Amino acid sequence: MSGYICAVDVGTRSARAGLFDATGRMLAREVAGFRVHEEGPERAEYASDDIWASVCAAVRQVRERAGVAAEEVRALAFDATCSLVLQDADGAPLPLGPGGRDTIAWFDHRATAEAAEASATGHALIRHHGGALSPEMQTPKLMWLKRHRPELWEHLAFARDLTDHLVARATGHRIASACTLSAKWPYLPEAGGWQHDLLAELGLEDLITRAALPQEATPVGAQAGTLTGAAAASLRLAVGTPVAVGLVDAYAGALGCLAAAGEDGRGLTLIAGTSISLMAVTDAPVFAPGIWGPFRDAVLPGLWCSEGGQSAAGALLDYVLDLWPGHSAAAHPAHDAVLDRIEILLREQGPGFGRPIHVLPDFRGNRSPLADSASRGVIAGLTLDRSFDGLCALYWRAAVGLALGARQILGHMAEAGLAAERLAIVGGLTRSALISQLYADATGLQVHRPEVRDAVLLGTAMAGAVAAGLQPSLATAARAMAGAVESFTPDPGRAAEYERDYRAFRLMQAQREALAAV
């Protein structure tokens, strides 16, 4: 069947739209940014109207760039971060802050105390979150809202993951995805769905009714509804275009990389953007401390997904560029310029370039394997060097710290039974061949990078293709639309250098723990 799929990926600071055909070929890609309102290190909010406007702009632009008629777009599909959208009975923004701010950002950690309280219940759900519920999950955020903003709680009538909100905005149907509910909410599909006993223990016994949450999740790959007239006009797509059930962004990446990771269960996927997620899809549930999951139905129906990760990855490298004292804000160096110079310096100085700088990358807590949102980053070995090469040294050593953190997570997952022989790698950070090779060298694994520019968008397009009937199933779509991969092989000549770095990495973790005890 002919036709195209428009896939939309809403990240931390922008919406990306890609137009794909049923074979997985991407015709065009466009990006539209939106504002994040950050208040200190722990709080961040969006206005969902701003996000929707950026989504509409990106979709309009990508269809125009591709030269495809609206009627030729057979499906629209969304993925997004696990940000939490809150609205009242009229569908108006619940005013968390001025300017229509009604959405708690995925990386917001205001609910750290509530997350610890939920973890202390010892409920079966907590085991599915590695033994400690993250403040990034929806349950603690909603606990915080009820306790600290009771006037807003009284007017709450709709709460959804961002991807489910976008589906509702497009179709008028307030469904909830099996991906979002399984991975981010107190919902276990294998144990009756909503965990009412936990909600009652946490004081959220009225949540499901108050937030208009559905009793059952809608599976990924299903059609959530069709475009309303208002949504079609804003997006400049045809009224009645099928809209797919949405996914959380990392899980869309796992779907898009199933073929690259390998269907034998011996490959994992690393999605590297603002944060890093390490995803495993398995036939049977695998539990491990500090690893989110296993979540059933989050990627493929009947299969289980486990996720390790780092909450600050690309965000850490942005931070390095922002803080460097050798340039003004107007002369902010671009990531590509820094990486180009690093490549030259590595050729000149070898893999030890940047030492004695060592970086623990936990600037937004340690998600895995420590499950400690209170962990903080550490930089050792700085001098007063303000040169561009000094910036490159710190940037590179921060990237090495991120790769070593991934190595530690992979080792932890392997001990739990999620050993990997290869690593599929996608996301903004991995567009650099230098960074992709770093992950091969630091982890010792063969790295496969899909040639499609954006495998997260591709995974979302796969869900859209199934919803539109262009592909018969998600598993079939994952194979048929995958495309070629580029491989990176670990360089044996660098193994000793990264082993030395890893020993320093583990020593710094022990020293950080000792300092915290003083």
C-alpha cells in the first residue's frame, strides 16, 4: 500500500517531525523549538500550548519540504518525553505557573521526597522500578501536586503523559498508551492494571477518576482515532487521518532499533540525547536493582522492556559549553566545532587526551545502577586553562565519563541476565562518528548505528505504519522499515587506556560516597 507516515518526536527543547514511506525511508525532517521554564536545578515546566504550536509548525514544514500532499499522509504518530500534562475540566491549562505552564518536565525532581515515600512501601510496583521509584515518574509528581498545590488538585480533571496528551489534542480521544502506563504510571498489565492498593496507601485513591484516566491501556500499534477538523487545520493534514497510539521517546527508539540490536535477545539499544537510556527487550521479565522495568507491552505486545540510564548526557555537554569561561555567550562554540578539534587532538595526543581530568557525569543524579537521585557530578583535574583546547579537553573527558557510565550500567545489566554482545546506538549524541567509536571502545562492544538520521522518529513511524495498515504488525514493521546500519568495532589499542579510566571512575564513586559520609 502506498502513502506516507508523519512521525513526531517531542524532546526536551524541541519537536521534530519526519516524513517516512512504508519502507522506512525518511523523505524530510524538520525541527521547531519551544521554551523550557527552569527554576533552579530541581524544577522545570512547559506550556503544553507552546509544545503543540511547535509540533504543528514542524509538521507543516516537513510536509512542505518533502513536497507531499496532505491526502498522501496516511498516518500521524507521536512520541514524547514522559513530561506530565495537567488540565482542568474545560481542557484549560492547570496553572502551575504563569504563561500557561501546565506541564511538569520529565527531568523535574521536585518530588524527590514523595518518590522516597512511595519506594518505602515495598509494593510490587517498586520492584519494577529497580527498587526505588524515581522522582521522574508520574506517581510522585502527582503526590507532590496534591500535597503542595491542593488548590490545583481540586481543579484537576485531566492528567496524561505528554505523548497521550498530543494524541488527545489531535483526535479528541483521551486514551492512554500501554507504553506510557506500563513504564511511567502505577499500572502493571500482568497484575490487573491499576495498582489501587498502592494509590490508596499514597493518598491518591481519587486519582483515576479525577484525572479521567482510562481503566485499560491501548496497545502500541493501534489506532487511537483520527484527526479532528481543528487539529487538521493546525497541522495542515487531512481531516480523518489516522493517529497512532503514542510512545515514550526512549521506547520509540528501542522499537526503531530492534533490528539493529538483533532479534536474538543479545543486543541492547542506547538512546543518547539530553539523557541516555539503555534498553533491553526480552521474552521474559528480568529484574535488577537500579534498572527500570521490566515493563510488559511497553514496546511490543507481550514482550518486556528494561531500561537503565543516565539523566544528564547531552545536557551535561551543553553545560560544559555554557560554563566555559573562555568565551562570551555570543561566541558560544558549537558541538560540531568542538568535536572536530577533539578529533585532531586525539590524533596528536592519543586516547589519553584530556587527562588528568576525570568526570563523574551524575549532574542530575544517578539513575542506574545506583538509583540515587541525590548523587551529584564530580570533575577532578581542572586547571586555569581558558583556551579552546582546554574546553575541548573537558568536553572530551565528560564524554568519556558518560561512556564509562554506560559501561557500568551494561555490566550491571549483564549480571542480572541482560548481557549484550552488541549495542545499537541512536540519538543526537551519536550522529558523531567520534562519539559512536568512543562507546565501542569504552564498552568493548560492537556498536551498530542505523543509517537513518533519526531512529527514534523511525520507531514512531513504525507505530504509525501499523496503525494505518501499511504494515501488518509492529514486529514486521521493525524488520521491514529498519534499513542499513554502520558498524563500529572496539579498537584493541585503546582498551588499556579505557580500563585505566574505568578504574579511576570507580575510585571516584567510592571517594564521593566517603565524602558524603563526612
